[in-house]
Amino acid sequence: MQRIARILSVALLGVGIASAPSFAAGVAPKGVYKFDEQHTQVLFAIRHIGLSTFYGRLGKVSGTLNFDQAKPENSSLNVAVDTTTIDTHVPELDSSVPNDLFQANKFPTATFVSTSVAKTGDNTGTVTGNLTIAGVTKPVTLHVTFNGGRGTGEPMQPYRLGFDATATLKRSDFGLTHVIWDGFVADEVTLMIEAEAERK
């Protein structure tokens, strides 16, 4: 999971809120945007026995982004990630990880709620917030790139924004260590997020 964080934008979660450049179509409309579940995904990466990096995809991402391109610090993000499904291309892991690691039977979603946004460049920023996994909440910072927006006519209505983001976290911080293969993978995980959001 070490490299997973480098790659939620959950949410996450699409947090490119922080960066707000201009683009051909002009400044993106201020307001609330809903994440497009078909074009938003959270990938994770983790080192396996120090020899290779293992990748997977977390479950469906949903949530909203309150976006203010002119004043990114006024933006906010609220994202939920389905923990009941996972896609690693390893059937045994796909069936066991949700309940064995994420305790999805008790905590079917992981959430990220932003607490601050800071602009770091023309189209980059950081979004810090509280990430909750399996009932444990810890602060996490997303490093976000705002890819722009478009949508004044069909088929790109309503207005749409695009972001990507990365973050790094430790499994042990969230108690995600109670699995038999714990000693074979790194504690550090990299999250890689790609997101599109539509104006409500």
C-alpha cells in the first residue's frame, strides 16, 4: 500500500479543488459538484516483500465537491468509498480483503472530509482532511492537480471538472494489520485518484 497513496483523486476522494487555473473556456462556475462514479476511481499500490509493487482498485466512489476556483481555500470535499468490493485480479484477495482487512461487514464505506485547502501552484494544491477507514479516523493530505473544466453545450452538459490526486498513508495508523499476509507487504500505501465531477 506504500505507493497507493501517491496515485481519492475521494475523494477521493477529486480533490483538485485546491488548484484553480484558468483555461480556454474561462473560470469554472462556482458551486457544488457531484462526482461521476463512472469516471472517478481510487487505485492503491503497496510493495510486496520489497521486490515489486502490487496494485488494486477500491470500490465505487461517491460524494460532492464545493468548488470555488477564485478562492480555492473556500472549497470543500466530502467523499465516500465503497469498501465492500475491491479489484486486484486475484480472486482470493477480492473475496477476502473487504471483510478481513476493511471490516466491510461493519464499516461498508470509507470517508474523506476535507478540513483545509491550500493552493500550491497554478493548477496544483493540497487538500487536508479526515480519512476514516474501518472506524478509525486520521488526518491525510491529498496532493491535487486540477485538470480544468468544460461544458457549455452537448454532450458535455452539465459543466464538468477533472482532477487527479495522490496521498500516502500507513496501514498501521488505521489498524489494517490483522491479516495473515501482513508481514509480506509494506506498511506504507500509496493512493492514486482520478476524478470527474458534474455541477449539480
